Amino acid sequence: MKTSNFDHSIKALAIFTLISLMLTVASCTGKTDRAENLILNGAGATFPYPLYSKWTSQYNELTGVKVIYQSIGSGGGIAQIRAGTVDFGATDAPLDKEELDRLQLIQFPMVMGGVVPVVHVKGIGPGKLRLTGPVIAEIYLGAITRWNDPAIKELNPGITLPDEDITTVHRADGSGTTWIFSNYLTKVSPAWAREMGNAKVLAWPVGAGGKGNEGVSAYVQRIEGSMGYVEFAYAMQSGLSYALLKNHAGNFVAPSPGSFFAAASMADWENAPGYRVVLTEQPAEESWPITGASFILLRKEQRNSGKTRALLKFLDWCYRYGEKSASGLEYVPLPQHVVDGIESYWSRTLAAGGKSLWPPRGEKGDKE
Amino acid sequence: MKIGSGKHTGYGDVLFKAATFLSALIFSLAMAGVAFELARSSRLSIAKFGFGFLWSQAWNPVTQDFGALSSIYGTLVSTLIAMVIAIPLSLAIALFLVELAPPALSRWVGYAIELLAAIPSIIFGMWGLFVFAPFLADHVQPFLQKFGGFTPFFKGPPMGIGMMSAGIILALMVLPFTSAVMREVFSMTPPVLKEAAYGMGATTWETTSKVTVRFGAKGLMGAFFLGLGRAIGETMAVTFVIGNNHSISASLFSAGNSIASTLANEFTEASDPLYLSSLVELGLVLFAMTLLVQTIAHFWLRHLGKTTGGRQ
């Protein structure tokens, strides 16, 4: 009774498996129609769920291929792709190379996004407050406790800051947003690296925890003198006052698809083992310092080459045509050269029976 | 002529007996299975932290150091607040409905309260976060701070969310269950007892406190533990408003966490074995706490049965 979440996901999984089994049987016994009956299953990160569900429904309308994505969390996604119960997994925090090799998985980025510090201080509108990473770290560590602290005043000479307590708000649930945020703070603040570290859940010394991006933004909206961090889309939709951040090049930048894209453009994607690219604190002039990517996980060893090809085609479609819906939801597509690199990575690593599964050759020739 | 003789029971009875026995057996087995599985899945954490898990205040997924104390504390405090509010209120509601209200009004108010029991807990949570917590922060907490600020209970910024709002929301959720049971208990008091009391010149208050409440004492305890059982494990509504911080503070304004809210928050993204195992051990602790409450309830009821009048 206490593990109802878990129960539900197992139940949901059982139902999905049953349905897909039934449909597989149906597709075998009926006329072997190609795309119409194909179902691809994915599970994992909650952060890209709005985007993935939009893509899957659009793709279904276009091609008849059904892609089911369950946002059960990165941990569950990793466990399920490992067990082979889903065709792809998704995670916000990238796995490192050793772990990928141990679990026999490959990993590549699917989409980018940014994490934005938001504040609720009287008289301070969006884009007015300037902050640096080390100052944010000290606020979250409880070392800076009031808005009129000299360290904040020094960054904001033109603004009158109130003599008010700062209430920090963090994510209470395990989250890729926290992972990216703490990854950034670990890079820029030695104190943070020593006391807190980089993880999806942290031992917060001060502040309140909200559940999900919506929980954090609701708390920040409510609490006078509060500060939180949320996914970019939530910062825009909730109308909260986001802060400007000083990036690696020394410029104060605003969060925007442009500044996320700038962060991605300088990263060394090709040489990162297992595509483990972290986009925080990138050197470009305009780059937003807390940028991150969300990742897809596939099994190295593919059992059903027809299904894998269909899955790769879907992902390829997302890279090429998914941009419009991605921008609508305030996510940011990957740069083209990165997409090309990922697709050549598929053709190098994914194989069934010694034959490469990507790129798709003539439509008729690739039947098993 | 054989009917009721008790000699020959027939196949129907045998089947019925077997079916009821089997149902009871399956249920007991399921409970034992839950306990076993919880213990088995938390063995990593038990081996690492031992009994220290129960009184360690640490909860650090980065350094892999876990302890249950702040969650146990939050569970107990939020439940305590809920019971302190809900029990007198539901007692008053039940007495009003049974003893004082005109029958038509009593029926309608009764329906309304039962309707409250049908509201899903997530609705309570969202209402708590978006409506009730802001109200607390703007109107109630500043007032409390002004007059009670010298005590440790009302310190810190009045955020609305925190231990206090979690306790009050829980009280609202428990209320329909306890008051419904209490109403039943009171309405079962034989009219002749009450009439005798009135006949001896007792006032309504005296009749209520000396006859009705005493007669139903056992049932009232049952209602209390029913409410307690519901409050202690409530997850979603608490998660929304408790503030979700792994810390212990005497202030009711500060953010805390309960076992159930920690599980709801952290289970999905916990991929590390020791972390996962510690979360399961939290579940085991909650299981043990609930068991303890039920055992105490059982003995208390037995004790009450000896000292007070009444049936059941």
C-alpha cells in the first residue's frame, strides 16, 4: 500500500506488455502489414515527457507507428532498458562510459534545455537581478541569508535590495534539473563541490523542497523573498522573475533558446566517451551556463532488427522535423552537426547479425 | 427438521467455511509477504547502517549516508497535529448530528461530511498548495507569530507550507472517517439510558459526557485509530504541502518531510542500490510503526472494555 507508485508502474508495464504482445500476435497472424501495427516502447526521464508525448502522437498520425513513452523517472528507465522490457530508455543525467559498457547500452543526446534561477523579491522583474554561480552556491549553502548581502549588492549596483531573508526552494523529488544545476555549481564553487556535490537529490542544508518544476514555481510564487531553480519552460510560463547569470566568458546572459544553443555549439560532442556531454559552464560568449541535454539509451545488442530500424527512423524524424514542436515547448534542438555525428554513431555501433541497422537502405530490401 | 439442529451442516456450509478461511489466509499471507519483501529489499541498507538508521538524521544521496530520524519525526508530528485537531472536531460534529441537530439538518450535514471522504488525496494536496497554504501564510501564521512568536513553535518565515499546513490538511482528510464512525457509535446508545439520565434531571451536557460518551468509549477509540492509521501513511496531500526538507525543527512553520512523502519524491529517480534499499527500509519502518499503533490500539481497547461500560 505504501509502494503504490511502484505498483502502478508495474501494473502499467504489465498492461502495456500484454497489449503489445496481443498486437504482435495479431500482426503475425493477420496480413503482415508493416508500420500500422508496430508499437515501440520507451520509458524514463520525466523532464522531456511533454515533448516526447507530442512527438509520439504526431509521428503516429503521420506513419501509423505507435510509440509509447512512460515517464516513470530516469532510474526506472535505466532499469527497464537493462531488463529489455522497453525498446528505449531515457535519462536526464548521462551515464558514464564504464556504466554504459557494464550495462551493454549506448547513449546519445536527444534534446537540450536549460535550468533557470528564479526569484521572488519585491520590485525586481524578470531579467533584472544579476547573479553569479558562486553567489547562488553560497545562498543555497546558507552562507548568504539576506537579499541585501554585500555580495548580491555588488553585482546589482542600480537596484535597491530589501532587507529580507532569502528562502531557498529546491526540488524535493529526484530530478535531472537538480543534477544539471548542481553540476554547474560544482564547477564554479569549490565550497559547493566540497559540501554538496553533483546528484539528482542532494542533502540541502536550508530551504524548502517542492515536488516537480510546478511545485518549485508554486513555492517561489508564494514565498516572499524566495529563490528557486526551474526548467526554462516553467520559468517562462509561470511569469516568474528569472535572473541573469555571469557565464564563463564573463558576460551576464539571459536564458533563451539562443543562449542554450550557444552553449551546445562549443561542446566537444564527438570525443566525449558515450556522448556524455555536459553543457554547463561552456566557454562561448553568449552561452547560458546551466544548459543540459536529455539522453536516450538503447541496448547494444538488438534482437529485433525490424523494430530497431523503425525506432531509429522515429528518432531521426524527431531530430529532423521535431524542431517545431520542440521550440513550441521551449526545448532546444541539437545542432545539425551533432545530429549527423549521432546517426553515424548508430551505424557504427548498432548491429544485428553482423549487419548494420542504420542508415535504412531501400524500403523493401530491408525486410528480415 | 434438520435445519438448525447443528448436526448435519451440508456441503454449502463446508464450502462457505473453506472460502472464508481461504480469504483470511490469503490476506494474512499477503501481509507476511509485504513484510518479508520489505525486509529482503532493505537488507543492503540494514547491513550498512544497522539500528543507527533509526536515529541518524543524515539523508545524503551524494555521500550515500542515510537515516530515518527526520522522516519518522515528520510522520509523527504531522499525524499528531492532525489528531489533535480532528478528534475534538469530529467528536463535536458527531454529538451535534446525533444529539442536537434537527433530523433533516443532521442528514444533510452527514452527507456533506461523507462526501469529503470521497475526495481523492491529490485534490486535497493541490488545494492545500494553491489555496490553503497561501491563506495560512497571509492571514493565520503572521497572527500566530505575533502572539506566539516567543515559543519555538512559531519561528521562521511564515511560508504557508510546512509541518503546520500538512497537519491541518491531514486533519481535514481524517475528519470524515472519524466523525462518521463516531456518529454511528453515538446513535447506538440505547435511548432508554439517555432517557433515564434525563429523567434523573441531568442536563444535555451531563447526559452526553456521562452516558453517551462513556457508553461509546470503545467505539470512539476505534474511530481514533482508524483516523490515525489513515493519517500516518497519507502520501500525496502531505507531499504537496509539507515542504520536503530532511530536517528536524521545533517550529511548525518550517519545512519537514514524512516517510510517505520521501518515498513519493525520491523513489522514481533512485537508481543506486544502497539509496533504493534505504528508501525501502523507510517503508519497512512505516510498516512497523503502523503495526505498533494497531497493537497499542488493540490493548487499549481491551483495557477500556474492562474499565468502562458499554458493549462491543
